[in-house]
Amino acid sequence: MNINIADVKLVLPALDLIPSTHAHEKTQFGTAIVFQLLYFSNEDHLAVEKLQTLLDSDKLGQINSGRLHGQLLKFLRCDGDKSPDNRVKIVSKILALEFPKDAKNGNLRFGGRNLTKFLSNDAISVENAKKIVSQLENEQRVYLSTEEIAEARQIMQAVPEKADLIGKLRKSATLQRWRAGEVKDLLQEHDNLPKEVKVPVKMALREVILQKVIGKSAKEENLDFLVSILERVVEWRKEEDSTKKNGGNFNYLCKTLEAVALTEAVSSNDMVLADRIWQMRSSQAPTADVLLSYASRLFVNGEIERADEVCEVLRNSSQTIRPQTLEKMGRHLKGVDTNKMHELATYLGKSFNLREKDTRRVVLQAKTDQLHQLIQRNVAEQKCVELEVKWQWSAFA
């Protein structure tokens, strides 16, 4: 049986319910979920989004990626996919989940061996191996010891290009310390770096900070904090532009943080901060769902001209608006009444020449959100009644 987006969201609370004392069961459950999503990926146009939702939740813990190698290869080689790099990122993330979140509490060698086995497969081209290793370099939990790297090179000696790549996954003690630190401490360390510190060192620390902020933002950091980090990013970008040391991963992290912050501002209808984030954005356009969310919130708030401007940015970015893009955008618009969503659907249909069938998804998403709110409200009211009844009965005890 296939799993839809709603099912994935139902799985997330179930993962939370598995206690830490049952780590093996959680690993087996998580691996089974990922296997099923990969198995149906070629016939499911929402496969990438479903996997992304699951992986971004940070609830899986460890999984046994060795059992998934066959499905990962099929997923990576999907014909006709217009966004193959997204598949590489997802595969890399799944491979990284073989490693324990805390290196002190798990066997690193098992993850290293399975990773080596996957990369040494003849079906993995050198080009894809480079992309995967590049992604894994930025995964905090992925670390190979000197012995593991020597073992991997021995296995890959028939393909020297791959053997050389694996050495990039040995990480310095300083980098490991940064990745184990708190954001506030890392920001202070960054501010206290001596002037003579080389730009690559600064960039490495900045990337760690951004990775940690992005990873924690949905759960722990408030919007004001995200904006304060983006204000720092503006200054960092100026410095790195001036030295021509601006790396691709730094740019990607900046764009990701901008998207996370703008989405949060739009979802909470904090348009003061949303506008501030928009002004600080980099030259790279955000993803289609983020741009649509911002334009749509401006429209429902009555700022039609500004909504038109954001729609123009989206058109100029040459991004495709798919049905799932509209669904994803609709989930960011909380608290908008159905009538306004009908008006928005008409506006988006005219702005982007969308089919009525697709624009109806926007209205349907609003109705779905309203239904969920009613269900939650009824559940809350039911719990209140149950507590009151229990309290009244306690008087007779």
C-alpha cells in the first residue's frame, strides 16, 4: 500500500512515541517506512516531497541504510526526473542516517562500511559519487576514522576517483567540536575570532552555524532569532563576496535559511518580519512554494501590487508550478477563510495560467486545515469534559 503525504505526517507522532530504550525497534520501523516510500517512488509524483517531509522532521533517528541500497539505486536512476539533484540530496541524507546522531553512543564503523559498499557499486557513477560525498561532508553525524578511510580506499582501489573522494569524510577535531556546540556559543566564538584567521576557517564555522540554525529552527528557534541570523548573513555575504571566497554550500545554506524564515513569517502572518526577510534575500530566488506563499499572503492581506511583484519574480525564475507546489503553499496559509481562498485561487490561475483543477487544490487545502482545526478543538473539548467528569466523580471517592 502506498503512503500519501497525510500518512507521512501521521507517522511522525508515532516515531515520537517509541521510547529511547527501544532504539532497535525504532530503527526497524523507520527503515521500513523509508523502504516503502522508495519502493513506490517511480509511480508516485509526490515521492520526493514525501521523503523530504520525513527526513526534514529529524524524527527517524538511525536507520539501516544497508537494507535500502537496491531501492536507493533505483530512486537515484529515475528517468525523466527534472530535479535529479534533489534525489541525490535525499539519498545522501538516508545514507547519513546509518551513522548515530551522537558519535559517542553508537558504532561508526557499521555506517562507514555500508557507505563504502554503496559508493563502490558500479551503478554509482563518479559524478554521482562526488555529489553524494559533497552532501555528506555537511552532515554532522557522518564521520569516518583513519582506519575506515584506509579500508574504503582498499575496496575502491579499482576506481581511484572514488577512492580519493572518501578521504573528504575525515573531519578535524575543531569541526567536530563546532558541530557538538550550541549556536549561541558558536556565534560568540565567531565574533571573537582573531583578524588574522583565514577566510576558509571563518566560512567553515559560518556553515556549521547555519546548518545548526536550519536544523533547529522548526522546533526551538523563534522568528526574531532567525531574522537576527539573517542580518549576520548579509554581512558575511558581503565579506565573502569581497574576497571571492563565497562557496556553493554557503550560498545553499543561506538560501535555505531565507526560505525557512520567510515560510515561518508567512505562516504566522508576521508580515513586518516577512518583508524584512524579503529585503535581505540573496540574488537566488526562493523555491516556487515559498514565493507563492509570500505572494498569496500579500494578496489575502489586500496588498495586490506587491503580490504582483512577487509573482513576477517567480515567473522570471523559470520554476515550474506543480500541483504539489500549490498544496505545499496552501499549508503555509493558516487562518484564511474559504471565500478569500477562492479569490486567491482565481488570482493565481490568471497570474500563472493555471488550470482550474489545479487552483482548486488551494481551496481544498484551506478546507482541510479548517477540518483539522475542528477536530483538534473537539478533541480538546472532549478532554476538558473528561477531566471535569473525573473531578466530579472524585468527590464520591
